Amino acid sequence: MYFHHSEDRQMLADMLGRYLQQRYPFDIRNKISSSPEGWSRTHWAELAELGVVGALFGEEAGGFGGTGFDIAAVFEGLGKALVVEPFLGTLIAGQALAKAAGGQDALLAEVLAEVIAGTTLLAFAHEEPQSRYDLHDVETHALPNSEGWALHGCKAVVPQIEAADRILVSARIAGAPGDEAGIGLFLLDKAAAQVRGYPMVDGGRGGELVLDNTPATLVAEDGYPLIEQAIAAGIVALAWEAVAVMDVLKTATLDYLRTRKQFGVPIGKFQALQHRMATVALEIELARSAAISAADALGQDRRTRERAVSAAKYTIGRVGTLVAEEAIQMHGGIGMTWELPLSHYAKRLTMIGHQLGDEDHHLGRFIALGHA
């Protein structure tokens, strides 16, 4: 599939690439990732000033992008450098807020302006311990009181939740777990909730959100369509991040095959390894095509969009596993060492396969949507 970015989008991608190459080399990334905070406020502010955050949102939200290919350009660049700052949570929560506000809600417009400026960070808390990727399975519930709403429940594995200033939370207003209707969206200050943080296996930090009579502001009563659209944008982001990680792994492995010698010749001369690398290269292009289709479908009707993003998520999950395994195996024991960047890229690629639904979940969803 032939594809290239527009001139403006390519300029954004080039600018982001130069910044990360000069200011975010791998040793700096590792220090940030393993720090107590798990992210860098300085880099976040600088990237926001460059317009990287604004590219994730449309003009109605105060940004200058927001399309599937704008998201693709940003997250492809972030994936190449294994950036750990909270872009994914900001994208998903911000997209949901923007659609809920519709350009009319003054409070949400103010929050989005602060997000785009880099002064406010968002997290999106939707998955629960029992939900297993099911967007309908929400047990957290909201009860009205004299001051507004209070939330009760627990949200699981929220990336970079400790970094957030505000958290967008899904909670049930009516109905039972498994029902699409009755799921509301609420905005709360992180200081009002209980957060249990921990380091993530692929870098940065995550945490659990405990809600016990936690005050919150209602953003949308019918929140499920907003959640579904925002998650679709998140999957597009993950697909392009994964493609970038695969490209890095492929390049690193090819370089190793050219330099590592056995029996006096580079191991890349061995036909069996050439065949394996050819398979890896072909599969990466298949994943790239699925990512392109998902980005293109993001602005289309629900069924087209959801089938495309599920197809992309299934594909990057399957191909990502292949690429990570082959890269490590062809490097041998050195491929598992902490000092080699390759092992960190492989970890991230493996974890992307599980974020927002693994390949089994999305294969089943793709089939179900085809029958709908």
C-alpha cells in the first residue's frame, strides 16, 4: 500500500524526530523511565510547546490536528524513541472530553486548553480488574448527592496515573455490568482519589485507582459512544507506535547479522537467517498497511472504524510477537540484556499487544462486527 504524509504532517514528524534524537537519547530515556516519577515534566512541557500535544486534537478542541494520520505521525515518532511520557492517556481522555464538550462546555474547553499547553495532564481510567478488555463491563458506579456525584469502585492498570492532574473515569449511572447504556463519564481531580502506583515492565509507571465516595463532575451521561471512539483513537496510536518499534527492531537485527561473524563470515550470509528476516520484513509491511487502514477509518462510520481498528490491533499483536521473538533469537543471549536497547523495544512491543485488547479479543470482535 502506497502512503505518505502531507507536507505539514511530515514537517511535524521531522521536528519531533529531531527533538527526540537530540534531547531524548536512549540513556536519558532509561533514566527517566526508571526514575521515581517515571516521566519527565521538562520534556513534556517542551514537546507541548513544539505543538506535539496540539497535533492530537482538532480545531474544535483548540488543537490543529486530531485526524487518524495526525495521531499516526506523532506516535510513530514516539515509538522510535520509546517515549514514556503520558501521551496515550492524554490522547484518549482528551478525545473523549473534546467530543463531550462539542465546543460548548466552558469548563471542558478550559481543561483542554491547559492540556494542549502542557500545564495539565490527563489520565483515562476505564478498565477494571474483572473487565478483560470488555468496554461494557463497568462495575464502578456513580451516585448523585447534594454536591454533585460521588464515585465508588476500582480501576486497574492506568498508565502514568500518578503524573495526571485530572482523571477521566467511566462509572455506571444505570443498568448492570455488560450493558452498553448507563455508562457515564466523570472528571475528577487526582488529589481527591486514592492511587496505588507501581513501575511498569516496559518502562514508566502505572497504578490502580480506588474510588470511595470520591467527588467528581459529570461530563457525559451517555458515555459509551465517546469511550468507544476515544479507544479507537488510542488503538490507532498504539498501532503506529508498534510499527515504529518493529522498524527499529528490524534495523537493529539486520545490523547485527551484518557484523556478527561465525566460521569467519557474517551470520547474515546464512540462508536460513535471510529467509527469517524476509518473513519479518513482509509481516511488518502487513502491520503497517493495517495501521494505515485504521488511521484512515478513524473518521468514518462506527462499523467501518471499529472493524479497521480491531483488524489493526489483531495484526500488530500477532506480528509484534513474531518480530520481538525473532529479534531476540537472532541476537542470541545479548538480546535479553538490559544494556542493549533491543530488549527494551521488545518489551514495549509485547506490552502494546495487550493494551486496549489483545489479538484474541480483537479477532473475536472483528468477526462479531462482521456479523452485525
